[in-house]
Amino acid sequence: MNRRRFLYCLSSLPAASLAVPWVSFWEPNQKSLTEQPRRNAQSHSDGRLHVGIVGVGDVGVFYLDRVVRSFNYPCRHIAIAQNTHFLRSSCAEDALLIAKNGSYPTIREARLAAQDRRSEISHMVSGFDIAFILTNLYTGSDQGLSSVVAESLREAGAFTVAIKPTGWKIERYGSLNSLADVWFEVPLGVIKHEVYPPQGDGRGELFCAAIAQICRLVTFSLSNPGSPGIDAKELRSVLKGGTSSRMSYRNGDGVEGLFAAFDAACTSPHLGPNGVRASPGLMVSIEARPGILKDENTGAIRDRMGRIAMKGARLHLNTFEDESLRSDYRATILARG
């Protein structure tokens, strides 16, 4: 499926895997929030989106396996790095070692080395509708490798989401930012206060839970069976900006817990001092155990979101049912940086 077709012809998940009560789109610059119908998705012969997760460099490959397990959606996972240790320890279906030209290659050296293997990279990433790149960007080798991977995915027509799973802030992504459709940054300092992992989980699991949640919502939002949905062009317009997008999420039990989780996600420090009020683009997703999410509750969240968001902000609201949730609800916000 090429890029142009993907913008208008999207695949769907099997109904047994995910049920979507409804999805709405609005811009809160009018007195009332007006829902607009969207094109229904269209399936591959196997009934689902073709999703890939690509770990690039040491950090990306290190987190790859755990993100795939937390993602819990059929996908291909690929490891591309210059360190044999991380490749050998990864369970990736496909792996590629890019030979080093020195101990600490520059961005240009790493890019040239990856370009020499361009045909192999292109073959590995072909056939994806959506691809998530996990990368570090703090070393020249990771930046050089990631740019070639992103270029290959763009040429292959994949909707590309790049995620930087590190705990420090970086302001500029250079040319790599323009190659990915959406960028996300996942800092540990905020995530550790927002995720409720099982006892004994550490830093790696916190990152992986947050990254997998981004992957889940982007994938599910582009594959809504039996209801009007969102297409890749719209999702890009909501989340694409000059800087990386951000995310926050909270869990809650009962209807009051849903609203409390939503309010906490809106005011997350990850979204900045003003929370969602400062973001020009937001995607709000409400996940629930089967059978408990009511239309009046999603309507209340929609109205609340319209009052909170800044004037003229582009918004999407998604609702999903998920049997794997430990709590009754999970409210997640993906916001343009």
C-alpha cells in the first residue's frame, strides 16, 4: 500500500480484538462542537494494519523487545545497530549490523555506512502501513542510522512515528524531524509519576509502557472497524509540529475515576506548565473495559475537552474497548509540543 493510498484507504482490526463505539473530530473555535464524518477504513486481505517497530542504535534496540511485548499487537520488529552485543541479545525478527568506521563515528560517517546497506534496509522495512522508530539521537551513529531508516520508510510509503526513549530533553532533531510524520519524546522524570507498573518494575519498564501506549493509540486510531475514523493526513495535522509531540495518561475506576484520570492527564507536567491549554493539537483517547463506557460519559469528556483546550486547537477524541485493562478506564492525551 503506497503513501497516497494509505491517506484515504486504511486497514481495520478484527472486531474481536477491538471495539470502537465512536470517534469524533472537532475544532473548538465555534460555539458548538461539530462532529464531522470520516472515511471508513478498508482491510488488507489479513484484516489488519501492517505495523513495524524498528529499534535503531543501542538505545532503540535495548528497548525494542519490551516495547513489542507491551504493545500487544501483531507487528514485525527490526533491530538495526552498530553494536553486536545488543543485536545478539534482541529477539527481533530481522537484524542488521552496520559496520563501524572508527570507535565514535560522526553523523556523516554513520549515514554513509548505512547508505552502503540501503538496499537491505529498504527491503527490511517494506510493506508497512505504520512504522515506529525507536532511537536515541544523542550519538552521531544513532542520528546517522535513523535518518537513513526514516528515508527508507518514507520511500516505502509508511506512516512513520519516531519516538525518542530517553530521559533528557533535546530541542532540535535536524533533518530527521522532517522525515518522520510525527515525533514523540518520552522523558523518565514525568512518566515515572504517571504509569502504575507492577511492583518491582524499573526504569526500562516505565519507558516501554509509555512508548507502547503511543504505538497502541496511533495504530488503533488509524484502524477503526465499523465506524467513522481518522486518517493519516488528519492525524499528522493534529500532532505534527516544529518540536516533538508529548503524551500523558492515567488510569481510573468507575465514572468518577474516569473524569479524575482525564483531568490528571490534561494537567500533566509532561505537557508543560499550562497542560493542554498550550497545545494547538490534541488527540484524546478513552480506553475502557468492555461494556462499561457510556455515550453520556464520552459526551461529557468531549465537552470538557472543548472548554479546556486553547481557542482554535485541532482535536480528536477516540474511544476504545480493551479487555486487557487492569483498571476500568485509561485516559490518554497525545499533544503537539
